[in-house]
Amino acid sequence: MNNLFKKIERRSASIYSQKDKFWLIVWFGILSLTLIWNILFLNKPALDLVIEGFLNTLYISALVVILSFILGWIIGLFVARFETSRFQILYFVLTFILNIIRSIPQIIGILLGYMGITYLITANILHNHWLIMTTMALIISLFIFNEVIDLIRERVNHFRKLDFYNAMKVCGISENRIINFDILWKNSRIHILNKLIAIFGSAIFLQCTIDFIISVGLSTQVSSVSLPTTLGSLLAKIDSKQDILAIGNTLMNPSYFSHIFFEHLQGVTVAFLIVFTLLAVYKISNGFAERNRL
Amino acid sequence: MTFKKKILEHLLSAFLITSLLGTLLYFTIEKKNIEKIQSNEKIESYLGLSFIDFENPFDRALLLDVLNAYEPDQTSEHETLIRTIEQYRKSSLIAGMEEAYRKEPLSSKKWQQLSLMYAKFILIYMFVMLLTYYGVQTFGILRFVRRQQNQKSHLLCFLQQLFSAPKFSRIKDYLKYYLQAILHLIKAVIIASSYFVLFAPAYVIAYSLKTQLNTDTIFFMITLAVISNGLLITYTNKFYTFLVAESRKGYVQTAIVKNLNTSYKQTDKSGISYASVFSFRKHFPMHVFQHIFLNARYQYLQTIKEQASFLISGLIIIEMALNIQGHFSYELLKQLLYKNYDIVIVIILGIFYMVKLTEIFTDWLTHKKSLKYENIEPVCAK
């Protein structure tokens, strides 16, 4: 028994020292506890909505990560190749366009993209929920993928300065293979993975924010009915907003604190899921960078 | 890329976007004017007859009789026409009332209003930028100093004190010991809560405080922009990472050998005092940290462009999500809703110029510092 305790203690200490794994476990653990609490105390329709909103948010954010990765890798590759090729004009055109996208605040670009989605929905061109969510993810990734390109360019430029790059070229290995396999896959995949974790957090933040803004500010028939439920749109609902107001109420009236976990569960859960997920993803990303000494 | 080339690229992109949005603005205004003219021409020609009062049923009946007398084989069409004119008058009256409320031309008065909102937006942005610039460095240094002092997390201290309590002979000692443990717990709870606040999107904090505070004030907006949306914590962490990376470099060891101060205790005379950490112009004379700080700050300067873009997004989020009337981004949201696309284009152009100016300023600053520290052009990711 004593040995078992020691084993558990050693294992716990090892997990605690690897902050990314520790926070991943904490995230899952707290999410499970929140789910159990909600099953016990939240009414069924509201619980279904919260679960649907959370899963949709995760789905869109995961899709943003995948799309940003694909777009970033492909365009980053073109930029890296054009930079040293004789097609310098293509390099300047590409970086010029990328810099223009960078100069548009993400939130404005995504908001305009969402306006396009609502137009497509009203014109009955876009009606499948999965397709709508995929389009939402594509729009968000268009304003995030620049981060992947920056990383790829930074890594390629770093390795280009080293001897092995020229040595491989002299050996007749194609530049595509050197960049894709030797630089990005063999020597940078941990950096890319770390960037993708950070992008996952940004995607959740941007998506919740834009859904909240659309639901509060542009509460047209389309946005309230046809857009898929996400944590952001759930938070904008009047009952959720009242639940959030109750949190402020406890500051002046601390005895009300116990009520918010029973009577205002929907809004509090949604707000908690957003904030805690953002915090956990940040901690995981930091822990991952620390563990791999990035 | 050289500094001149960078500036040229910024100016070129500003010119391109201005031309693109300017053309779009021209066509939007033209389209608005054409829409006004192209309302139902046939009905408008009847409504233009000055001797007929369409409010009067007698006049309407008279027009129907005249039309029937003129074209006797089209009586049913004439009746439909009179009904259509009636419906058109009603709907155009309602639409007119709605449009008077929603449709706004890009008049000189509107330009004036937008300019005022823009000036306010820029002022708030500059103020928040200054505060975050200070906050990022201050909190980054505090965290670094804590690390150098080998301070453990308060939660760990609490757990350690709880599970490895020594045996005391007096109750007073027990009380003192557990009071210290509880103090650690309270500090841990405060830090955890502040993490939640720092990561919370601005609208979550604002809505939770809406009943207790006036959330429409500029002061509240600035505070919210600094602490929420993960801005402060993200860049504090970035700055802290730069400090840690710099502290591992070889020149730090050389500086220690050359007898520079290395103590990070606040109580030491040669240590890092709170006054120098919290001062706006941070200076740590004769301390090895001075060099770590300067080099880390130089790297941090290169990320300001990214931070500024993040901050502008944050400000837009706050103004839009809180529906703060009379602010630039709320105006953008409102005009999008009312489909006044000419005003939307002007607002987007304004925000784009601000981002571009920040980028130019940051490039200039980095260039200036690189001349001072490296004597060469810095290599940027962009």
C-alpha cells in the first residue's frame, strides 16, 4: 500500500512537472465535473444547448487549426521558395498580399466574412449546418493562417543560414525535400504543433466573440435562427446574460453566491467554459513550449 | 528587408487599399443615388400629376373614370393600377419613415461625427497601448524576479505547510503556522481569480459588472481593454520568455565575472528594488539585470506590431459587444446593420490607416534601436 502511494506521488510529481500534460488533465477533469454538475442541476433543454454549443465551438476551432495549418504550410512553402528563386516579383506580390491581410484587424475581417455567410443563408445557398460551420472555420482561418506562415518562414530562414542546408543542396537533394522534410518535418514539427495549440485558443476566442457580437448587435432573423449554436451565441441569449449579471450581483451581495451555481447555471456554465478553456489552452501551449525548450 | 523598402511597402499597400475602397465607396454612393431615381417610374408619373389629390377618394374615382373613358377595354387593369398606386403610397410612406431612421448619407455632418469618434478611438488606443507597454514590462520583470528568487507557487507552499506541519509545543505557534498557510491559500485564490479575469473576454467581465458599475464610461473601457481579452497576460508571458532566454546567454556570465550586482532580493541594497521595477523609465544601475532587460526589451519592440493589432481588435470587440453608443466601432456595427455601406467603408479605411501608422511607427522604432544595438538591419519575420 505504501509503495502504491509512493508510486502515485512520483507519478503526480512527474505529471505536475510537465505542465502541458498537467493542464490537459486539469482541463478534462474540470470539464467532466462541470458536466456532472450540469446533469444534476441544469434542465434538460438548456443542458442539450450547452453541450451542442460547446461541441460546435470545439469543432469549428479544430477545423480552424487544420485549415490554418494546410493554408499556412502551402503558402509558406511558396513564399520560402520564391524568396530565393528568380521569381522575386512573385515573392513581393505574395508577401504584399499577406501583409495587407495582416493589416486588417482579425475581428473586422471575420465580421465581414460572417456578413457574407448570412447573405448566403438568406439567399438559400448555404443551409447545411455542417457546411455553415465549415465556412465559418474557413473565414476565421483566413485571418489566422499568417501566424503559421511567419513560423514557417522563420524556421526556413534560420536553417538556411546553417551549413547543412547548402551541404544538402550540393548533394543534389531537392529544395522541396529539404524544406518539407528536413526543416519543417524533422526539425520544426514541435514548433508547428505549439503554434497550432496557440491557434486553437485564438480560434475559440475569435469565434465566441464574433458569435456574441453578431447575436447581440446584428440580431437579424438569420443570425438568431440559422447560424449554428456556439458558446458565443449562447452567451448572448437574454437568459444567459441575466445569469452573468447575477455574478456581478454577488459582489455587492455575497450571500447570493450559492444561488449562482443552481439558479443561473446556464450562463455561468457558458462563461466558465469559454474562460476556462482559454486559460487551459494557454497553459497547455506554454507548458508544451517549456517542456520542449522552444 | 531594409527600412526604406518596408516604408515603401506600407505606403504602397495604403495606396492600394485606399484606391480599392475609394472606388468601392464611389460605386456605393452612385448605387444609392440610382436606387433613389429608379423607383417605380410609371406609378411615380401618376403621382406627379399635381391636379390629383390621391388622399381624396373622389379624385381617385375621377382618375379611374378618365382612364376607363380613354381605354374602355382595360377597366380591370385600371382598377389594379389604382390599387397599386394606393399600396405604393402606403409602402413608400412606411419605407420613408424607416429610411429616415436608418439610412444616413455620408454628409459633411456625418464626416464631422465620424472624425470625432475616430479621434476618441485613437486617443483611447494610444492610452491603452501606453498602459499595456508599461504593464507588460512591469509584470514580466516581477515574474522574472520571483523566478530568480526561487519562490514557489502559493498553492504548493500551502499544500506543503498543510501536509508537513511540525509539532509545536504552544497553541500560539500552531495558530501562527496555519495562519501563514491560509495566507498562502488566499494569495493562490487571488492569483487564480486574476487569471480568470485576465483571460476572460471583455464582454463577460462587462456584463457581469453591468448592474454595479457604469460600463459606458471611457475609464471603464480603458481598464477593460488593458486587463481583458488575454492581451496583458499573453504579452507579459512573451516578455518574460525573452527575459529568461536572455538570462541564459553567455554575456550574463561575463557580466557576473566583471562584478556586476546579481542579487534579486528586494531588501538588498544592490538588489532589484520595487521602485525601479514600477518606475516608467526602468533602470537598474550596476546590476546584471539592466543588460538582460535592455536586450529583452529590444526583442519585445519587434512584437509591438502584433500587440497593436491585437489591441485594436480588443477595442473593437469592447465597443461592439457592449453597444457603447457614439463610439467608432459601434458605429461600424450599426451602419452594417442599416446597410449604409458607404459609411462602413470610411470606418474600415480609418481603422486600416491606424494599423498602418502603428506598423510604420514600430518599424521606425525597431530600425532606430537596431542601429543603436546591432549596427545592422534587424531580421524580421515579416
